Amino acid sequence: MFSYKSRYCVAAAMAAMAALTGHVEARDIDLQSIGYFQFSPLPPTLVSQTDTLLLSDSPEYVGPVGGTLSAGTINGNGRIYFYHVNEMDQPHKIAIVLENQTAYPNTVHVMRQLKSVATPDYFAAGRDLSRKDLEQPLNESPNARPLYSLSIPPQGRKLIFSDLEQTPVYQDALFTGIVDIKTEAPVFARVMMLPMGIDAVDASHWAKNLPIDEIQLRGTYTGSKRNMEVATPFDTTLGGAFVEIGNDREDMFINGVDEMQNKAFVRDRGNYGVSYTLKIPTKGNEPFRLYFNPLGGPYSGSFTVKALHQQGARRGQTDTRTYHIGGADGISALGDGTILDSRIMGNYNAGDLLTLNFMPAGASNLPIRFLLIPESLANPQKHQTIAVNVPKDVKDSLGHPTQGTTQIPVGPIGGKDSNKGTVDTTKSTLTPSKQAENIAHEETKKLSDKAAAEAKKEAQLKKSKEAEEALARKKAEEAKLAAEKAEMARKAAEAKHAEIERKMAEKAEADRKAAELKAAQEAQAAKEKAALEAKKAEEMRQAEEAKRIEAARKAELERQAEEARKAEEVRKAELARIEAARKAEAERVETARKAEAARIAAEERRLEEERRIEAARVEAARKAEEARKAAEAKARFEAQRAAEQAALEAKRQEDARRAAEAKAALEAQRIEAARKAEEARRAEEARKAEEARIEAARKAEEARLAAEAKRAEEARKAEEARIEAARKAEQARLAEEARKAEQERLVAERAEAERQAAEAKRIAEERYQAHLEAERKAEAARQQALAQAEIERKAKERAEAIQRVKEQQENARRRAELARQQIEAERKAAQAAKTGPSFNELDDIHEDTPNVTIPNAVSIDELTKPRPTASQNTRRRDQRQPQVPQDQQYVQVNPMPTAPVAPLAPQNEQQNEEQNPPRIYPLG
């Protein structure tokens, strides 16, 4: 995930490599030119670190199969941070499942959940999450409302951050994110990488734990929120300074345990997933700039800077700005192969209180620095003042006040402007001879006086300059010798300092390695001892638990056997009772059936007797009818009339008898049918009543048996629940004892780690103080060398000034000679004008002679031209004259006559003027 560079020499080697390989720099300022390596450190101090962090980054590259990546316990406020690359062919997903391992319901509030893009560009993924962390900050107020809440039953599991279910992570893509939660009781969180479409809660029961990789960035830590503050305010008057974060020195890495490896010791090397709040107080009297400077390698992330104004009209107001490193600014990451890359993070006033918020970005490297650079150091051109010191009493030869090193304009001899500065004799009201005479006398007097004064000054100047030159040569020699001695002393001091530093570094490194080795050995021994004791305790606990479980199992088996025996006896008794009842019911039903059959047989016999009687009656009636018919036939012979009457009477009687018999037969049939119907109805009702009684008895028996079975099942379940509750209580007791033992072990380990950290901090502080002392001595030697170099430079400049004075004196001598020759020629011309021909003849004779040029004369335009002031001197710096020290005054040296030399032609004079322009001489 990162490549932490613990030594600056490695970073310097990276910078050298970048210079050799043509690294493209991304610098907002040239740090080397402003003394970056002499900046003062402002060490931050830890104010507080709170909340739990579950880090999931090992294994960083997941494959060839998925599984559980990290797991740990969170109680209260906590954060889950994951960072993984899918190395499998098929797309997978990240899943986070919480398990309530307590015996009571647990409520979890999800306060914030963020995820990056899933991309093969690692810097883009880390940069995206860093930006979202600042754009969607966590609300830490006590009454903050969660995104959602969920209740987890005892021994239950729930899925959170369900958006991850629809976020596939394709092959070679990096995916990272964070979840901030708040729990009412401890929960056990699992981070898994699973194929798409698999139920995460179900997979949490069977997913295998993946082994940790060599980076070992996973586990449960304390300190997902870290508050730091610089104790010493940054003073803008003392030059540049820096605050360094993530160096495991002032800013220590957090420690934790990996619960997937029996709570093995782990360390978050880089404090990834930790939210920083860094406060930097300032003071002074000038503005300053804040720069971001990566030291450990490429970095791409976001930072928020809050400036609380404590001075001026905006006192009490706060400005907040967010800065993004990498991506939108045209680079993938800052600091690739160099430690001199930088990015500006705003301009601020002295006295502002700066508060920086950030989380170390994934895929980026630590340590990092925040540079605080005064404006005068970052931009010296803005504060540099060009001062031209010109005393008011210094004037040129014509009485005009000078402007610093401004020369008095005198027109050149010959050439384009040769007539400027000459006297025009054609426009005068005097005669030419008189004008020439007046001009000659005036100019001769002026030049003679001036030449005498200049000669006197020249002699004095020459004498003083020779003395100064000798003194300067002596001082230059002394300065040179002192500079050579200082250089030799500086080199010796540097070599000695470097050797001491190297030995101290080697000794410190050896001490550190020995201390680390000893600490590692002691920790390993303590770990092995604790593991052995824990193993023994666990074996004893398991043996006791096995005995207890075996005894409970035997008791349970005996109880179950007794219950089964009793239940079997009850069942047999019930079966016997049911069988007796069934037999009694069968006998009763059989008896009823036999009685009904006997009744039906008797009824049939009665009906058969009635049918036989009816048949006998019918037969008797038929026989009687036949006998009657025979008697009637016999009587008919006896008396027809008497027979007819008797027949009529008999017929009437027979009809009446037949009607009576038919009526009696119909009544008998009706009665019989009614009787049969009544008997059938009664038999049907009896049958249905019997069937209903039998069915009710059967249902009652079944209900009784079901109730008996239910009571037996409830008793069994109650007994099982009692045994399970006892087992869980025992497990909870053992777990509590193990937790207390583990807490005691962790407290001891933490105390030992704190002791080692304090010892390491003390050693680091001693080394740091030694380093500061060495830097102070080196700085003193450097200042001494700079002072010696300054003395040598001034001596060299003095020698050069003396050489220039010599050249100026030689040039002045030559110019004085030329002026003397010119004056002599003018004097002769004036004498010739007095004794020679007329002025007109003189003009005729000298028609082809060029006008006489007076070197020191100036025109009216030149005299009336306004002189430039200091505010008008708007030329560029490289076009201005050199700055003159306040203890020197410059004035143009006018020519003075010395020894006679041959006169020069005007062309030679012009050439000499161009090759040897007027020089400036220091007075005093």
C-alpha cells in the first residue's frame, strides 16, 4: 500500500536518481534556492486519539479465491477501512457482516459510508476516497442522526453497507472505502470478498479466513481519530520551518491486534484510515505561505486548511480551503522520485491559527511535510528595495545637483551632435573678432581655474588613492589568508561533523536495531510464553469443559433414558387402556349389532307370520267365495226370484264386505308402512349416534395423546434450553475470564510497548538534540565562512575599484592633455585674431575649418532640461548605474593641463572620446 522511507538519505538518493533520469518536476517553488535543508523543524505533539479502527488491507491482492479478509470487535464508536485488489478472473464484491455474539439484542447505528471508484489506477482510487472524506465529513456531534440503524438479535448476523452488493470489482481493480458506525454493545465485524450473487450473511458462516500478507496491514486498532498540535508557534521572523507527519517519530504509528491470528501484535505503518486534525499556531510580523512537500514517495490526496484570523480587522473569522494533490492538476501524484516537489496551499498572515484536516490517502506514501515559508524568503524580489543615496551637497561642474551616479551631460566632440554645447557666433551682435576674443578669454580663464583646481584635487586624490590602494592590498591579502584559513577550518569542521554524524548515525542505527531485536525477542518470548500459558489454560479449560460436557451428556442420557422408560410405560398403559376401550366398544357394538339383527329377524318373522295369516285369510275368503258362488248357483236353481233378491242382497253385502276388507287392508298397509318407517328412522338415528359417539371418543383420545406428546416435547425443549443456557453461561463465563486475561495481557504488552516507545522517544530526542547541535555548529561555521567570503569579496571589489581608479586617472591625464592642447590652440587663434587680418579675412581664410568645440560648454536646452529624480528613474535594474556606498561621493573629473603633447585632429579627438569616456572618481 505504501513505501515508507525512514531515512532521508534514501529520499536524497531518489532525488539524485530523478535528476539523472530526467524526472519531470512539479514544484511551485525552488526549495534549494531558499535554503530548504536549513529549515527549522516544528515537531507536533499528540493531543488525543480515540475510537476503534478495523483495518482491512492484508491480503491487499486477493486471489485465487475469496474469503474473509479481516475481522475484529468494535464497541462504541468505530470505523471499518478496506483497501483490496481483485486478482481473480471473475468480478467480486466486498461485503461487511456484523455478528452479535452476546446474549442480548444489540443496536448498531451507521453514521457514514463512503466508497471509491473501482479502478486499476491505484492513485485515482485513493485520491477519490480522500476527496470524499473531506467533502462528506463525519458529524461527530452527540445528537447526530445516523444514516440508518439496525437491531441484531442474540447470536444473529446482519449485513451493512448494502450498496457494496451492487458494486462489482473487476480483475486487477483496486477498491477502497470506509464505514463509520456506533454500537451499543460489542459486535464482531467481518470484511469479505465474495463472488457476485452470493448471500453474504450465509457466506459468513463458511467463508475461509485468508492469511495475512507480508505488509501486515490489518487488525483492530485504537485511534481512528487523531488530534495533534504544534507546541512552538511558527515565527515568520526566523525563516522557513516545516511540520513532518507520518515519520513514526513525532507522529507514531498506531498499534493493534489481529483477532484472526489469536490477537497477534500488528502495526498500521502509515496510519491509513486515521483522520488527522493538526493545529499550527503562528506569530511574527509578515505574511507567509504554506506548502505541501512529500518525502516518502508519490502522494495524491486532499487536504482542508482552516485559518482562524487572530489579528487585524478579520479577527475571529475563519477561512476554509480544500486543496487536491494529483488528478485535476495534471499529474498522477506529487513527489515521484524526488523530495523537492511542492504544492502551494495558500497565503496567510502572521498570527493565524492553521487547522489541517486530512486522512492519509491510499496508494500514497509517507512521511509528508507542511512547509511554512515567510513571504520575504519565498519572493525576495517583492521586498527588495533599490536605494540610491545621493547627498544633496554634491553638484556637478556647472552647479547642478547630481542624481546618484548621473553624469553631467556634455556633448560629444564631432559626430551627429557635435554642434550641441558649442557657441554660435553667427547670431551675435558683436563683431566676430570681439566675440572670438571674449569667448577665448572667458573660456581660457574658466578652463585654467578649473584645470588648476582639478590638478590639485587630482594630486590629493592620487595620494589618498595610493594609500587606500596599499591598505586595500594589505587588507585583501589578509582577507585572502583569513578566507583560506576559514575555508580550511570549515572543510575540516564539515568533515569532522560529517564523520561524527556518520558515527552517531551508525551507533544510533546499531542501538536501534539492537533495541528492536531485543524488543522483538522479548516480545516473541513473551508472546510464546503467553501463547504457551494460554494453550495450557485452554487445554485445561477444554479438558474441564470436556469432563463437564461428558458428565452433562451422561446425565442427560440417563434423564432421557428415564424419561423414555416412563414415557414407554405411560404409552403402554395408554395403549392397554385404548385396547381395552376398543375391545369394550367392539363388544358393545357387536352386542348392539346382534340385538339389532335379532330384532330385525323377529320383525321379519312377524312380518312373515302376518303375510302368512293374510294369505290364509285371502285363501279362506277365496274358498268362501267359491263356496258362496256354488251355493248361489245351487240356490239359483231353487228360486230365481228369491235367488235374484238373495243375490242382490248378497251382492250388496259382498260389496260392503269387500269395501270393508279393502279398507281394512289399506289401513293395515298404512300402519305397517308407518311402523317400518319409524323403525328405520330409529335405527338410522341409533347408528348415527353410535358413529358420532365413536368418532368423538376417537378424537378425544387423539387430542389426549397429542396433548401428552406436546407436554413431553415441551418438557424436552425446556430441558434442552436449560442445558443450552447453562452451556452458554459457562461459555460466557469462560469467555469473560479469557477476555480479562487477554486484557491483562494487552495491558502488560501496552505498558511494555509504551515503555519501549518512551525509551525510543528518549533516544530519538537525544539524537534529535545532537542533530540540532550539529546543525547549529554547522550553521555557525557556515556563517563564519560566509562572513569570511564577504570580506574576501569586498577586498576583491576594493582591488577592482582601485584598478578602475588607476584607469580613470590615466584617462583623466590624457583628457587633460587634450584640453591643454585645445586651449593652447584657441589662445594662438585669439592672438592671431588680434594681430592678423580682419575678421572677414579670417573667415575667408578659415572657411573650410570646422567650428571650434569647447568641451565643457553646454547649450541652453541642456541647461534648462529638467533633471530626473529618484522616482523618475524607471529604467530596468540591469540598465541602472551601480549603487554607490553612502561613504563615497562621485563627481566627474574635468580635464586639466599637464605636460604638453602634440595636438590631435577632431577625428582623433572623437575616437578618443568614444574609446575613453569620462570616468567617475570617488572622493574621500
